Amino acid sequence: MPERAWRRLDQELLRWEALGRACPLWWRDDDATEVTLQLERLVALSRAAQAPLLLSVIPSPTAAEIFPLIAEAPIGVAQHGVDHHNRLRLPRHAQFKASEPASWVAGELFRAGASLRGHRRVLPIYVAPWNRLSANLVAALPAAGFEAVSAFGGPVRAYPGLVRIDTHVDLFRWAPAPAFRGVVLCLHTLRLALRRRRLARAWSEPVGLLTHHLRLEAEAWDFLQALLPRLSAAPGVSWLGPEDLPGLTPQT
Ligand SMILES: [Zn+2]
């Protein structure tokens, strides 16, 4: 029952508050390429809920039109792949094959990033399509100018010249077909992520939310609209702005 799941989340947040702690929370949304009605709605939601967002943008000629839209919102931009085309045979997905040399991958990353580079909101963080990391990609990212990489499910960790910061609560399930996981399951996953950090006294280990604005259906929008202001108002969590993510050099 959603009411019970909301109550249990509130109880977990109150436990953090009682301990004088606030769990760092961050939010990533993937697959933007242009301004759409869904993206406008997402940006409005981020502004209204005062929920900072890292928007991962697939490099494309239309990407530049996104920047005026987010000008007044607490939103940073990350490069999401080079073209988001799958180079592997299904059901596997990856932007790069593991056999491709890191130096070539670095060149591709840098070349593709040209449509984003130079905009003030773009941060040196790479969001891996399908959350898929490989050794050659990890080796290539610092050479292409990236300081951080984001995938799914893990703790913050360091690679040579690179920090990895993941998301943990995906509003969608992807197999057998993409669909909203539902309010109860999303709240349960979020509560468990918070609880695990509290029990481990991992106060600075962030929890990441993951959305895909182009796929959100009415129920998922309603859920986000209810969740984000609730989190913003809770002393037991503190939003981590995209520019404050671990591994990024503070901007002056
Ligand atoms: Zn993607």
C-alpha cells in the first residue's frame, strides 16, 4: 500500500534527523537531446521542488537549445555517451566495445562532446549509456577531460584520475519491457538505501535517484511530483547539487 510505504520512508527520514544527520541525495535524469514537453515539465519540477538535477544529454546538434531552458533551474549537464548507439549484439548494450583502444575511445568522447563544451552548466562528468562501464572507457575518460563517471548501483569509488558516483533508485525496470516500477517498490528501494547507509554509519555516501523524462507516464510523474518536495522539506536528507558531486573540482 502506498500510504504505508510513504509512512515507512518518513520514519526512516526521521531516524536520520534524530541522529542529527542528513543523507546526501542526488538526482540524475538521462537521455535528453532536445527541448520537449517532457523536458520542460522536468525542469519546472526541479525548480518548483528545489531539487537539483544532473541532466545527462546525448551529444547532438539540438543539444544547445536545452541551455536557455535550464538557465533559471538548479540543473547541471553531463555528457551521455557519444551517440547512444549500441555497439554490442543484443541483449548486451554498450557505447564502446571493450576491445577498442582507450586512446581511440578518448578521441571519440572528446569529438562528440564538442556540441556541449563551453556551456557554463556542463560539468566534467560522463554518464555511461546503459550504465555500462568497461576498462577502456574508464581509462579514456580522464584523457578526454572528465573528472567523474556515473553508472548504477555502486558506492562512490576512485579509479586513476576519475571518481565514480552512481545512482541507486531507478524509477524504471527495463526488462522484459521498460515500465515504471510503481510507487511502493520505488519507495521501498529508496528507504532501504537510506537505511543501509544509516546502519553502516556511511553518512557521506550519497543516494542517487534515476529518471528518464521521455519515458515517464502519468503515474510516474505524479510520484515524482509527490516525492521531490517531500525530500526537499525533510531535514533527514540534503540535496547534493550536480556541481557538488564527489570528484568534481570546485568551480570558481
Ligand atoms: Zn541513456
